[in-house]
Amino acid sequence: MVSRVVILAGGKGTRLRPFTATFPKPLVPIGNMPILEILIRQLKAQGFNHVTLTLGHLSALIRTFLAQHQSLNKDVRIDFVEEELPTGTSGSLASVPGLDDTFLVMNGDVLTDLSFSRLLEDHKRSGASMTIATHRKQVKIDLGVIEADDDARLVGYLEKPGYQYEVSMGVYVYEPRVLKLIRRGQYLDLPTLVQMLVNRGEHVHLHRNDAFWLDIGRPEDYARAQDIFEKDPGRFVPSEPQVEQF
């Protein structure tokens, strides 16, 4: 059973300013509850018992919040890795001790009802070195899009077209062997690491699913998350432990 989770909680949240100018992004509230608390409650309900937070920007506020909410520490060990300088969404993992078995990594600003246990089952079946949970995202272009040839002759005109893309949900499963590519103290973002794995012939798997997902680091998604959470908070925060076996 995989029990280890790393939550990436050190970003500055620049897209959500001014909210995050004096407030760390993982503590931004959804309804009356910080997104970090929602994530920890979800993880506890699905049987994870060890959560490590990688911290940076305004880390003292996150530590204080968790110290004041001891119920979140019940049945789950929560510890911290502090970075003096940011090393990226993958680089920070080199500073986390004890990642000796398959582990889950997630951004600290994700609102989803994804089953993390099913994600892990899919990863194990695939035999991949890494799995990325993905979402089909509809992107609307609120402009008239011109199509033209090399002679500046118009060949098409699309009024406010929509496009669909497969995007990362900010939730990943790693095998420990991936850590050999990450050097402590050196910056490495996830897209670069993924490309390194592909170049080496490693299998990077996609966990396609129909779960709800919003990146609350985007102002428009944050506003939508507030509305959806207010209508049905139980969709995201289990009232009773519902441990899923995997």
C-alpha cells in the first residue's frame, strides 16, 4: 500500500495576487476551508498516512496553521522540507528524505474529487516510471481567429472558437528510480523531467479520468471553485473516513 504523499506548497502564487502577496497559496480558502486542509482531509480518507510539505514562500504561516489544527495530524504524519531557494516542481523532491517506494506528488492548489487510490492502481498496472493524472480542458478563444496563407490571403475565419487539450491536473505518481535524475539544489521543473524520462526511453503513463478538477491558482478557476464548493462541499471533504484499499 502506498502511503507517502508530497504536497508542493512552496510557490508564490503570483497568478492569484493580491490574495497571495501576504498569504501562501495553499492557505487560500475555498468556502471556509483552506485548500491545503481539503487536500489533507481527502488523503486521510483514502488511507494515506504520511504527508510531506515542501515549503518556501511564507512557510511560517503554513506551519502555524497546521500547529493550530491538530485534528489534521490525527492518523497522518505531517512533516516539512524547507527550501531557501526554489528548485522547481521536481527539483524540490531531491530534498525529501525517505522516498524509497512509489509515492504520490501533488500541487498545493488543486481542487478535485479524483480518486488517488485508483490513480495508483492504474500506475501500478502500467509499469510506468511516472504517471500524470490528466484532464480534458476546453479553452475558449474570445476573439475572431483568422486563417491565412503565405500571401496574406484569408482562407478561414473562426469566431470565438473552442479547442480541447489534454492537460496535467498537477497530480503525479513517481517511482523512486526517477529521483536519480534530480540533483539536490538544482532547479528542475516537471516538464523538463518528463522530457528527460521520454528521451531515456522510460514509460510515462497518463491517467485519463472524468474527475472534477480546477487549478485554483488561476483567478477564473478560483472564482468558479468558490461557487461549486459552496453548493456541495461534501463532494470534496469527506465527513467520515472512507478508506479505499489499493
